[in-house]
Amino acid sequence: MYGRILRQSFVRQRGRKLLALAAITAGMTVATAMLVIRTNAGDDLSRELHRYGVNLTIVPAAASLPVRVGGVDLRPARSGAYLNLQYLPRLKSIFWEHNILAFTPELFVKASSNGQAIPLEGAYFSAPVARSGHARPMLTGLEALAPAWKIYGRWPNDQKIDDARQIENDPPKATETTLNLRRETPLPQALAGIRLARRMGWHRGQGIEVQTSRAHVMLRLSGIVSTGGAEDRELITPLQIAQQLAGRPGQARRVLVSALTKPPDAFSRENPDTMTAAEKERWMCSPYARSIAAQITQIWPGARVNIVRKVEDGEGRILNKVNLLLLLLTVMSLIAGGLAIASVMTAAVSERQPEIALMKAIGAGDGAIGRLFLLEAGILGLAGGGLGFGLGEGLAALISRQVLGYAAHSKPVLAPLMLALAVIVALIGCAQPLRRAMKLDPANALR
């Protein structure tokens, strides 16, 4: 009996039912999209923020005494002790190795070119670093850490210096024969900061000679870089070049690390030394910046890890605001869907007053009428929830691709939740029209 009545209801009121289905589908599409983006927001937005800066720096423990003002470390990065880079591959062996997105060592050298002093920085551009337990090395460097840099030209290659003629430890000889010999050898590449290039009169593709008291080398400028920071005044070379010019093979001044971390909360700021064993295990098993830093100091003797607080705190504030915004949009879309279904069902009840009155006249109780309308609403909710989930995932992928540059990951685990929410929204939207149907006086309606 219920099946026949439901079938006739959907056939006779196709327009109303399609309108109700469209209302539920639209609401669940937006709600699904917002929830998918919100569940991806933590990792995806964190990755996006880390594309524009590092959040951890590894420095020698004996470099200098802490100097902090307002939580900002004011110690100069170019002075003090040096790090032994034999421990660098261990960064990909800690518990949170997959959260280490990119890193590069840095070494700063006082050099000169054409008799003028120039600051020189050695770093990885896209260098292979061996990983324990992996056949293929990890490519990491400034290309991954600083994709927002404006490069006029191209990134240099991390060329190894195998030819003794490329770096000479003897005093430079300005003879034409020596310079021609260097030109025949493929020159190591470098980047020149835009302000330094203007001061020195350099241009892209030019060969330059750089020297220190220990060695000198011919370099080829593969590009000019503009960052808005200190790099605009520096010459950036492969790390091995800087190490040989400084006489510091296998060493670096610091290591910049971009790690995917969980935004800080009250628990992350507690002192792990005062925690219970269970609390400390939970703290270490959460990807906080402090817990990742603690693991790095365990595997790198003589090193200390500093957290870039501006990046960490800024990321937390942005994520909290984005999550709140997405949650509000989800709630508003569900409310809009509920109001729409209530409006459609109210119109349907008004049209079906004679039918409801007739059912009551032949003995149908409020419970039977209520089950009929709730069953209709449930069917519409399931259908709208299924359609809304599929369309919502597509909408989430489109929004993420346009905003973050790549599609959000599919979240099939949300499907049961969205179906349940759609049914709940449909039932709530049906509540007021159902109350009106139950109060209907069959005598007045049939007169």
C-alpha cells in the first residue's frame, strides 16, 4: 500500500519532487565541497604556505648564545660554528621523515670579483640526497624551498667539480691562456641577486671570476634572481663551490628545512620534560614543529633546531580562520537546503490536502500519515545526498585546483556522513509541513 501511494505521489507531483531533489542536491553539493576542502585544508594549505618559506632552521649548538626579542631569534646566521653535513641524510630517517618536504644547507663566504667584495652563498638547487631504505635519492634544494623566487633565466645545475681546472688553489693568473683554458671547460653555474648584478654590471649568461684567499673559480650566470630579501645582494652558487672557496669541505653554516607540521595548540607548547610517559608519547607522535625539532636534534649531534615562529604561528592562525569559514559555509548550505525542502514540502502538503483528508476519513491515523511523508522525505534525502556528494567532490576539486593549484584528494569516507546529513536535513525540513498535515480537519478539507 505504502509503495503504491509513494509511486503515485512521485508520478503526480514530478515537478515538486524534482524541485525538492534539486534543493537537497544543491545544499549537499556545497556542504560536501566545503567538508572535503576542510579535511584537506590542514595538509594542503600547510604545503602551500611552506612553498614560500621554511619553518625550521638547523644551526650548530655552539654557534652563539640565544638572542630573542619578542620571540624572534636575532642571532646572525653568518657567524659562529659549522655543521657537519655527514648527518644530513638522517633528516629522512626520523619518524616524521615524510613530513620533511625539502631542505638545503647554506654556507656564506666573503669573496670578491674584479676587485670588489661580494657576499657569496652556497646552497643546493636541486641536489640528490641519499635516503636510508630507498633506492632513489631525494631531490631537494632551493627550487623546492623557494618556488616563489623570480628567476630571470633558469635555475643553476648542482654541478660537481671533478676537473681540477675549474677551481684553483693557486693565486689567480690573468693570462689569456689560462682564461681560455677555463672557457673550454663547462663552467659551474650560479645565480646573481638583482641588486648585485646591477652593481657589478653582470648579465645572464656572462662568465665571471670569483676568488677568496684560498681559491678562485670561473662561474657562468644562469640567471638573475629577485626575492626582495638578502639574496638580492648575493651571488648564489652550488654548495660545493662555496665549500671549496671557504676551505670548508663537508660543512655548512645552517640547514633550512620546510616541514609539514600541525598548527600549534596549548598541548604543543607544554614542556615535554614535565609530561607523563603517555603524554610525551602523544606529543612525540604529533607532527608539531617542536616534536619534529626534538627528533632532529636526537639524530644530529652538535646541532640545535630553531623554529621560525612567524611561519608556525601564522600558519595556525590562517588554518583556524579557514576552518571556521568553511564550517560556517557548510552550516549555511545545510540550513539553506532545509529551508528549501520545507518550502517545497509545504506546497506539496497544500496540494494534497484532499488526499490527506480522505485518508483520515477512512481511518488512517497521524502515525500512518507521518510515516508516509517521512518516507518521501527520506527517499528524497538519500537521492539528493548521493547526487550532492558526487557533485560536491567535483566542486571541491575545481575550487582547490583554482585556489591551491592542485585538486583536493577524494574523501569517500565522507559519503555515509553526507547521506545521513541529507536525510536529516530532509526530515527536519519536512517537520513543519508534517505538523500541518496532522492538524488538518478532514471534514473542512472535504467539504
